[in-house]
Amino acid sequence: MNALTLSHISKRFGELVANDDISLSLDKGEVLALLGENGAGKSTLMNILFGHYVADSGSISVFGDVLPPGDPRAAIARGLGMVHQHFTLADNLSVLDNVMLGTESITRMRTSRAEALARLRSLAERFGLQINADALVRSLAVGEKQRVEILKALYRGARILILDEPTSVLTPQEATQLFATLRQLVAEGLSIIFISHKLDEVLAISHRVAVLRSGKLVFEGPTQSATKSSLARAMIGRDVESSGESRADGRRAISEKPTLLIEKISAQGEDARISLHDVSLALRAGEIVAIAGVSGNGQSLLADVLFGVERPIAGHVQLNGEPVALNASAMVKAGVARVPEDRQHVGSVGDLSVWENAILPRVSDARFSNMGLLKSNAARGYTRELVSKFDVRLSSIEHPIRKLSGGNIQKLLLGRELSESPTLIVAAQPTWGLDVGAVSFIHEELSRAAARGAAVLLISEDLDEVFALADRIAVMSRGRLGKALPTGHWTLESLGLAMAGEPSEHAGADNHAA
Amino acid sequence: MNEFLTLLGDAEFWIAVLRIATPLIFGTLGVLLCERAGVLNLGIEGILVAGAFLGWLTVYSGGGLWLGVLVAAIAGGVLGALHALLVVRLPLSQHVAGLGITLFATSLSYFAYRVVFPKVDSPPKIEPFQPMEWLGLPILSAQTPLTLLAILLVPALWYVLTRTPLGLAIRAVGESPHAVEAQGINVMHLRTGAVVAGSALMGVAGSFLTLSAFNSFFFNMVNGRGWICVALIVFASWRPGKALLGALLFAFFDAAQLRLQQSGGGALPYQLYLMLPYVLSIVALVLVARKAAYPQALMQPYVKGSR
Amino acid sequence: MRLESRTAVSRIAPLYSGIGAILFTLAVSGLLIFWANADVLSAYKAIFEGALGSRFAITETLTRATPLILTGLAAAIAFRARLFNIGAEGQLYMGAIAAVAASTLMMNEANELALPAPMAFAAMIAAGAAAGAALLLIPTLLKTRFKVDEVVTTLLLNFIALLFVSLLLDGPLKDPAAMGWPQSPTLPSELEFSKLLDRARVHTGLLMAIGLAILLWFVIRFTRFGLAMRAVGANEQAARFAGVGVNFTLIKVALISGALAGLAGVGEVAGRTGYVTLDMSPGYGYSGIVIAMLAGLNPIGVVFAAVFVGGTIVGADAMSRAVNVPTYIADVIVATALLAVLVAGLLTRYRVVWRNPKVPGGSR
């Protein structure tokens, strides 16, 4: 039976055609995977489905009835439920409050908490989604928050569940658990749209696959008939060199003395982030060491410590044998290249011009200022050089940097750091959310920097990236860093276990001169 | 010190405390509603002036006292709607728009007062609310019905916020508008409603000054009370019960300084006593600042479809 | 109703929106003047002539604009760094009283601190600037050390500062010759700002204010500090990441902003009144915020916005005498202009879409 039919959906934003005549259908009890690069039009399509946008043309029907466009409430009422990649939960409320939000008429004089609680409990029981209804959402782990999101949708009577990149925040083991839940949901007659760009997952969970590229539906068919490479080709539009084995094997640590020595760093973030306990690591010139881990296990705090924006409460860091002060300007002066996770809000100041951003960390340099006065011509010339050398696409370096795409901002930020011939590069999630072209560009640049003799610390949640680039991998879990072992030592499974914090032979960190 | 102790046993003193606290209770609850929904409303100072003026003008022109309160509430609501238009519908800076509203409402009230009363030396008087002698309770009997209303509003607002679907939505929208939008609730309408309701309470706070505490309207009578409410809400962690406590605590110190100023005589300059409430507000802010749990979306404009 | 970001901002859009804001302001205040039973056109004519219609009018407008430029600059630089200094009113009074205190100390020959007049003049200006800066330093340190929101603290400090000045005017800085009025001693004439023109009150403080506006424009645009300040204002987190000392920058901004507001007080004492009273500023500090916003936080724009606001106040005074409309109309005009300019500025960047476009035809 047909659960959902999208016919001839088109949507333009100015010049950009986000969705071009897309027709799709979803059967009852079916898992449809929706594949596509960032910007392929997946989220536009889902926003239209949920009434957040109105399509320029086309129609949607749910269980045979036409869905009124632009009406989020109608979409929910007809049984559509969405689990967003970025959770839409209010942290100050309890699980039950979050589940109840919006389910009762806003004019009612009191909430029926007892009934709601009973219903939530029975749903949780039925689908095996254990959760403490009274816990504040703020205190939940990521996997639990996702469970709350799924329960929220089920509580609203969702018959069609849409999950947007649901595994991006999970360990491989948690992902397996999620897949079990999804199979149970499908067995109960629900239909699922599974949005992802991870091919293995898609092949594992879906019955049918649809691939979007530049707003068009370029492939649709049963999963059985698809292969990893056929899907990748459909997604990207050309053959991709298998990136799995591209690690520069000729690269060898060129020195026995560590470039970066992290000794027993403990830190406590000001926010609710997990704290770091006795983190130690030695990094030698010419090697790439990756820190893998599930989002929210302390990697971002460690990155902030090494970026010089969070002060550790204990421990110290040596650079080329010298102790280094952990503040941002000292790190810059010491020749550390820093690539932050959030390029739009941390790496760059959106309202400042491109050239101002290009010089900001080194503005005190004699190259860019003299007696407190900016040398703006020199700065502009320097920026133009960066722009051409690192292939940044822009119309003017005078424009605010926020007008650039994420990939172009990242290229500029990377260029700004790498052109200083750093001895150490700390990169946090450097390719997060970028398109394939920008990703391979950034991977190449990092490999090349290591080949030139820089020590590279790559903090990443993307295991493909970790395996592709790293010489050694260490896993971070609950604020503790495991031992950095050669990449060949790891399998996906052992890495997943370590990320989940399972005790294994790798536990007990002693990373000195591994 | 002795003097201070006799103060605590003096019913007159506690009557003054409750009287001083009343506009602060209304105002702080108003700020609470706005900020719980994620909107800073620095228009409060001007809304107090407008409420004081229009409430008084209504009564002066022959309307009843309660009609005056209603008019003040409506005036507050209208100014709140203007603020919401600027910062909820349009993503303007909440600081600047609020200050603009304060300047606008204050100057418009003063202008209107001078148009209606071009040449009066002493401000015209009205017959204000009378104490509720019939209540037969100590201290509370000496207050006017508006004080009782203010106190009753505290549990009422608590109930709405914690026990109704609407309150749940308001608490959520100040923390994560995306969570609210995702449930098909209109963020704009919800925030606008909360700001209008909160501003109406601020209007009532203003009317208390002219219809109960005093019996006429004069310039500068609001004198920073609105700003104090904005400080008190941080101290109150955005909770109605604590807002009441904060307002009472502030009023306690204000009443104490008034009394000490009178009885203490020339020992210290009177300005030092007058400074005390403002200094204490700052001290209270410093004490709670570190652990203040601001609503996460406070002051962040919500543009649909953005993150 | 919702907003859509405009893809391209036309060059003349600001012009349209500016004209729209002016027309809106004129319409609102016109209605109020009509309500006050005066002829709207002749009232506007009276305002215009009162502000700019004669040599006297122009000099009066510029005299008014002098403190407004300085408080406008104080707000503009602070807001640029997202330091919400709403306390310029208090800083102005502190600057004024410090100038008087310094001059009474230094011009008293019996005092060991006595200085020759030119040095005393410099010391008086420095004292005023320092007092304003010190008052803003308090909430700024509370912000950087304890994360106390500076909006409320700067607002509350206005009241504290005014009471403090009142205390001094009742005590050590009371003018014995003032017959019991709370008024400070008059500055010795050697320390007064000289007049720019005969038979007019406009004084060299105006040149100081314009000079500071140009200097500030230069600093914001062309110096390392200016870049750091704009980075902190635009995105504190990113500025910190880039190695900008955020707290240090905020403190420097606070010192400059407070000093500018303090100088506004010095200018009023040394250029216009000669002594401090408790009503010497009709809210110049608050108007400074409006002026800074009208000018889009641009220091050069502040000069013009200050002349507009000063002219409105002076013109409204004249009109009030001529056609009997309360002078408070000036504040109403300024407040309306602020709100209109804010909305108009926004509409050059966004387009209002009144309803969702209907789906044409559905499926074909």
C-alpha cells in the first residue's frame, strides 16, 4: 500500500533550482534511503514535505489524501514524523515535557501529564526505547536524545518516520542498535525515509534507494540492485577514486623527538561539555595522528585547549621541546596551525571582510601592521595570493566572509594557516559538511603538509576520513584518550568498541613515544 | 542596630514594604513572561510611564479606577505589540528597539500630559484606590486591591507556566524556538503573545504608581523602577515565586533606607540611602551572575528556516 | 508575514528607505502637532527656522550638538564592540563634576596641587575623561570577570552617579554663593573653552568633538585596535579564537567610551554653563544611543545625527514658544525617527513577504 507519494515537486530559490520535478513514493512497511551530497536538495524536499516551505509546483499525498501545502500541523496530523539531525529539543524541559510539547491544544487550561506519561511508557515499552521520562533533556547523552526524538514522533501517531542523518552522532554499535529499532518499527507497519550520505548504512537498512543530485532525482531502485560504487557514482556524477587506500604510505615520521607533547591535560569546560581527564599524547613531525570518537566525548574540549581558548586545570603542553602557553595568540606565534570545527562562527568573523579575516590571527605581525596601524595594501595582496593558491571562489575580498560558501571559507582558513609553514597542525572536523570536491582538496593539503614535515593532529568523527588519512589513531571516550596505535592495528569493529568506551586491550593510556 | 530591630516589629514598615513591592511584582512578572519567551524588553521603563499616565488620565477624565487599570494594561499591550513587531517579526536588536520604545513611550506621555494640561503648577489629583479594610488581615488590609492582585498573579502565572500547554510552549520557545516550530506551533505568534501579555502587566505596574501609591502623575515618577525589574528577574532565575521574593527583598531594603533616612537624620547624606537600592540591585546581579540560567534563546531573533 | 533576505541590495535602496523613514516621522509628529491644536505646516516651519533659520539658530543647534556628538561617539564605539553602554548619562555627570573638582583643587593657590592655567586646563580635561572612563570600567569589569550583563548595571549606575553628584553638590562642591541651590562653584574663566563666534554660545568643544569623531573613524577603520574591536563586536568567540584579547579589548573600548561621555560633561561645564547642576543634561547620555543608532554606529555619521537631534531640540523649543506645542515633541520626533530608521534599514536587507505564495495548479 502506498504511504506517501510526492509528484513532480519543484522549488527554486532565486537562481538556484533546489528541487527539479521530483517524484517519489514510499510503501507501507518500507525503508526508503534518500542519498545525496550536501546541497543536493534533500533538506529542501523534506522541508516541503513538512510544510516549512511551499513547493513552486507539484503535490504530495499521504495515504491517498492530498496534503495541504505550507501547513506543518497538517503534515504532523496526517502521520508524518521527523527526527532531525540537529535535535529540536528544549534543553530546559524534561523528556515528558518535550514529548508533550504541541500535542495538546494551546487553549487548554491544564495538561494531562498522567495520561501522557502512561502513553509514553507504553510506547517506549512496545518499541524497546528505554528512557527516563522525568530527566531533563540537558542531562541526556546524544543517543538518548535521539530516542526522545523518535518517541516524540511516535507519540504524535507518526506512521511515516523521516530520519535525517541519524547515525552521524552515534557509535557504530549505537547505530546498530538504532537499525534494530528501525526494523522493529517497520515490522509494526511504519514507513521510513532514511536520509544519509553513508553508503554502507544505506545498503544495510533500506529496501529501496533514491539518489538526488543538484536538485534532480538521478536514481531510484531496489537496494538489492545497487552497489556501493553505483550509488557513489549516482551521487557524485562521476567515478570517484576509492579514497580508502589513499594514505600516503611513503610518509614516515621524520623525527623521533615529538613535535607536540601533551602531558596529563585535565580540563573542565564552562559549558556542559564532558571534562578531560589526564589526556596525554605525543605527536612527531611528519605524521598524522587522528583522534576518533563519538561527538560529545571531549574532543571539542581538547581541540579548544589546543587552540588556546580553554585553559586546562592541570597538565601542560610542549611544542618542539619547549613549554607553550595555552592561549590563542601564543599558539599562533609558536607556529601552530589551527582549523576549528565551526568555520562560520569560530574560524571566521562573518561580518568582517575576507581580507580582514585572512590576517586577523596574525595582525600583530610586522607584515600586516606597524605601530598599531594596519598595512591594508599588504594585507590585501597577501589575501589575493591565498585566494588564488588555495582556489577560493569569491567575487571580492572586500565582501564580508559570511557571503562565501562553507567550502570556500574552509579553504581560506586552511590556506591562512598552512601558508605559514606550521610545525603543528590541529584540525577539528576539517571536512564536516563539505562537498566531495572540497573534502578531497582539504585531505590532499593535510597530507602534503605532513609530507613536508608538519605534525598533524586530526580530530574527526568521520571514520572514513580517519582511516584514509591517519598514520596512528587514538580514541577518545568520556573525556579520556586511549593509546594512539598504528592505523593498520585497528578494525572498524575494534574502533567502534573503543569509541563506545568498552574496555579492550587498548585501554590504559600511555602515549609517550609510542 | 537597635533601630533596625524596632523597624522589623513595626507594622507600618511592613505595609510600606508591600506597597513598594507591588509595582515591582507586576513589572518583574511582566519581564518574566517576555524573557521566558526569549525576548528582552527594555521598553519596560517607558511602558511604566505610559501606564502611569494613561491609567491616571482615564480616572481623571471620569473613568473608574479599574477602567484606568485596564487602559494602562491595554497601553502596555499595544507598546508590547510594537516591540514584538520590531524584534519578533523583524529581527532588530532587542536592546536598541527596547530603548527606542522607552524613549518613545516616555516622550509621548510627557507630550500628551503637557497638551492636556498646558499650564498647571501642581499636578491634578484623583481619588486613588483605598485600602482593603474589609479584609481584616494585618498589613494586607492596609494595601489596595492592586497589591492583592499582584500577589495572586504569582501563583496564577506559576500555574500557567508549569501546568498548561501554553506555559509549556512559552518555556520551550525561549529555550529552543526550533523545537516549538517543529511541532507546528507558530513561534512568532507565541512570542508576540507573551510580549504583549508581559507588557500589559508592566502597564498595570505603571498604573499602580498613579492610582494607588500616589494620586497624581508627575514627571520622572518611574525613576528606574523598570530597570530594577530587569535586574530582579535574573536574581529570580525567571521563576514567579522567586520574582515575588526578589521584589519583596528589594522593597524591604528600599523601605528600610527610607525609614533610616528619616530617623537617622543628618548622620549620613540622604543620597547614600537613596543609592542603596540601586547598589543592592547590582550586588544581587553579581551574586547570581555566574550561575544564572538565562533562557538559551533570549535576545536571539528567530528567522524561520534558519539555524 | 515573513522576511526573505534580499539577494542583491540596490544602491539606491538606502535612499528610499531613508526618505520613507523621514516621511513616517513627519507624519507621526504631524498628527501629534495637529492634536495639540497647532497648524502643522507652520509648526514644522517654526522648528526648521528655530534650528537652522538664522545665525543664532545655527549656533544654538551646534551648541546643543556638541555634547550629543560626544555621547553619540561613546555609544557608537561601545556598541561596535557589543559593549552595551547605556550609562553615558551618568558618565557625563561624573565627567562634569570631576572637571569642577579638579579645577577647584588646581586653581586654588593655597593648595599644593595648584598649577598654572594651561596645565590646569589639560588636567581638568583629563580628570573629566578619567571620571567618565572609571564609571564605565566598573560594569565592564563586572562583565568580563563575573559575566554580569552590562545593560542593567550601566543603567542603574546612571542613578547612582546622579545621586553621587547630588551628594557632592550638597557637600564639598557646593557653591556657597548659590543661595542654597545645589550648584557647584563656577569655573575660573581661564579654564573655560573659548567661544568660536561673537554673540554666540558655540564653543571650541565643538571642534574637539568633531576632531574626536574623525580620529575615532580613523581608529576603527585603519588600526589594529579597530580591527580587534570590530571582530569582538561581530563575533566574540571567533575573535577569541583568532587570538584577540577579548576582555582587554572590551576594557580599552570601555575606557574610550566612558572618557568620551565624560568629555561631554567637561564640554558642558567648561563651554556652556560654567558650573554643575543636577539638570544640566536633559538626557544627552540617552540621546547619544539614539544618535549612534541613527548614524549606523559610524563616527562621521554621528556628527550629522547629533546635529539633527540637536536641531530638533532647539527647533522644538522655538516652535513651542511660537505656536504653543509642548517641547516634548522633540523627544517624540527623535524616538520615532529612531524606530523608523531601524525598520527602514532592515527593509533594505530583507523583503517582507506577506503570505506564502500559493501553489500554482498543483499537479499537471
